[in-house]
Amino acid sequence: MELDYNKLGFKSGIEIHQQLEGKKLFCDCLTLNSTKETDIKVVRKLRAVAGETGEVDIAAKHEMKKDKQFIYTSNSEDTCLVEYDDEPPHQINQKALDTALQVSLLLNANIIDEIQVMRKTVVDGSNTSGFQRTALVAVDGFIETSMGKVRIANICLEEEAAQKVKEDANSITYKLDRLGIPLIEIGTEADIKNPEHAKEVAAYLGMVLRSTNSCKRGIGTIRQDVNISIKGHPRVEIKGFQDIKSIVRTIDNEVQRQSKEKEGKAHVRKANSDFSTTFLRPMPGAARMYPETDVAPIKITKERVGKLETVELISDKTEKLVEKHKITPDLAKGLAKVKKLELFEQFVNKFKNIKPAFIASTLVSTVKEIKRKFEVDVDKLTDKQFEEIFNYLNQGKINKDVVMDVIIGYTKGEFNLDKYATASDDDLEVEIKKIVEKDPGKNPGAYMGDIMAKFKGKIDGKKAMEILKKYV
């Protein structure tokens, strides 16, 4: 069913949550998704407390009524007492804070002059303390989109929640290696016009975050929450989008659901994989917030902001790469996203016999194809090894048709230059002459098939055709 979002009085804002690399927000533990076997187990129950208003938040009351027991597990090498709330938080991670400040500048926001860490009551067990630490970094920003300006209400720096492992009627088990990872939260005003616009805004904000080169990558490292309302219906927050491709259909379905609901109440829903949503809890309010007394306020001076490294947007880098090296926008975007840009520029300058487009395609498309098709860990290849591969290619020792095989060989530790070495022009001419004399009268295309099969990527097709013309 085609929906008229303007007629429906559609209003929507989006929240982006992005994990950062490095160390955790309030301790020195690394921000990793640990695969180590757990050797610590703690069991607790949590109780909601009153916020600054003196009231207990409605969403916290809802969770507390479930009377669940929370089981926390971790490996002792990956966590410390801070995650278990048995030690006060350390000073806030300054590198993570600088990244949040950089993002604030990219989003044209006004940076707060003194940052106060707050406690946000959360008693669903996802935080061992019963609250999440969060700090407002900047307000009143904006981005330009295809449908006009979208205002950025706030940019926060907060700690990630623990990862739910399993749940039954009486308890929930969480793993704590994720708890405390620095998380940048960006919230927009309700300026989004329709589902496609929401997808565009989410994609742009994700690009801004990745431009800092400080973000974690992979499933679960970035999430989107979408707030939606239509005329006569209160706001509903849909949590847990991990793929922006699902935003459009899920919003469509939610608007249709709201249109059929006669007496709706503001609440939070979960985004499901089938583009439906399900009820999670009542909408939380200001009652859940109160100051964090274990972390001192942080003054943000003009001098500190002025010393921040300037961040170039991936979109700007892409345009420059396309113009300078005549490569496709997709390849240029891929180079900017996978942190291979400096390596690409280095190789282009060093290996003049290789076209920039082939270097870019190898670093982006070929590597991606190997990951998809073969069970090899291409990520463990060093920059030095990539340089060796391109050096062989630049010197004519290997042919570009075998580069994928060479990369796989390097990854497996099985590379042997003799196996892939390019045939000499003299050897090539001798074999071509033999092939033609053995089976005369065929067309050049048929002969080329025989020649390529004989040499299996060890020759340049253009060179082979030049020699073949002498005998056909």
C-alpha cells in the first residue's frame, strides 16, 4: 500500500550508536569481542533508584517487575573490576572523547564547555551497576540532505551494554567483554520526511563516523534506533536496526500498524528480522537520569578543540580519488572505507607499470571476493606482503591474471614464485608456434583459448595475441 507520509503527519528522528576502537570508556580493558572461554561468573539482582527528579523511571519500574536474576560471565584476561561494578570508573577515555569532539565538528554542532557524566538507570541487566554512564558532548548541529536540512539534537559519548547470551523465565545471562566499549550516540530532531529519507540520513551519519578511522567495524558495532509518530499517535521508538537496508520496510510496516491502532501509548519496540516490530517496554523519561559522582566534570577548552586532527569525510576523499586517478566511485569509496587509502597512494607512486584502477580493484574488490569465496583470512596479510605482490607484477615476474591466486598463496603461507612466474617472450613464441602447427586452420580466438589454457595465467593476453598474429 502506497502511503502519503505528508498527509499522515509523519514525524521521525534517528539515533545512531557507533562503537569505537581502542580501550574501554572507563577502564584500560581492550574493546574486543573475546572468544576466550569464560572463567568468571557473578549472579545479581538489580533495583531501580530515583533520578534527579526524585522519581523512579517508568521503564525501570517495568523491568524491575520481571524480577529476573542476572548472570554475568567473562574471561579474567578481558575484563576487570570496573565491568563488575566492584571498582569505581577510571578517568574517561580521552581518545574516545576526542573522537566524539571530531564528530561534533563534522556535524556543525556546538560543543559543550563542561562535560558532566550522567547515570542513566537501566535495570534490564545489560549493565552490572543498574545504570549506563553517558555524557552530552555537543548540541544543535545539522547536516544537509536531499530533502533539506536535518538538525542534530545531541551527540553523546556513552558506554556500551553487555551482550545477552541467553534468557529463560527466571534469568538472563550476559557476557561482559562488550560492556564499557565507548559508544558515540548521535540523535537527530524529527526532521525526517519519509522512510527513504531515514535511510539516507542513517547512511550519511554512518559515513561521518567511519571518516574518523576510530570506529569498530562488523555486525553489531553500529546500530540505529528510529523514533516515529503520525498525526494523533504518540511517539514510538524502534530499537536495534543493524542494517540500514531494513529501515524502509520496517518504517512502512510500523506506520501501517500505528494507523490501525486506536489508542496508542508512547513505548519502545524491537526491530525484527522480518521487518515487523514487537513491544519492549514503556518509553523512558527524564526521571532515569542523575549525575555520576565518581567521574569529575571535564572542561572542554578552545585550545583542546583547536588541536584536534582535522578529519576529511569519506565522501570528499571519494570525489578526489575519482578525479585524480580516474577510478570508479565504488572503488574510491571502498579505498576510503577500508583504510587502504595511504597504501593505495604509495603503490600508485611506486609501481608505474600498474594502472591505479588495478591496484584499487585488488585492494578492494579482489580482497572482498577472496573473503566471500574462500576460507582464508586475507586480513592477516601485511602491507609489506601486498607490496611484494605488486612489485612482482610491476617487474613482469607475474601476470595480473594470477594475482588472486598469489594473494591466497601468501595468506596460506604457500606462495612459490616459480609456480606463478610469467613465461618469457621467447618461450611464449615457441609454444604458440607449436600450437598453431599442431592444429592448423583454426581462428585466432580458438588458438587463444588453447594458449591461455597452456600457460594458466602466466602470460599477458595482449602479448600472446601479438605473437599469434605472426603465425595466423
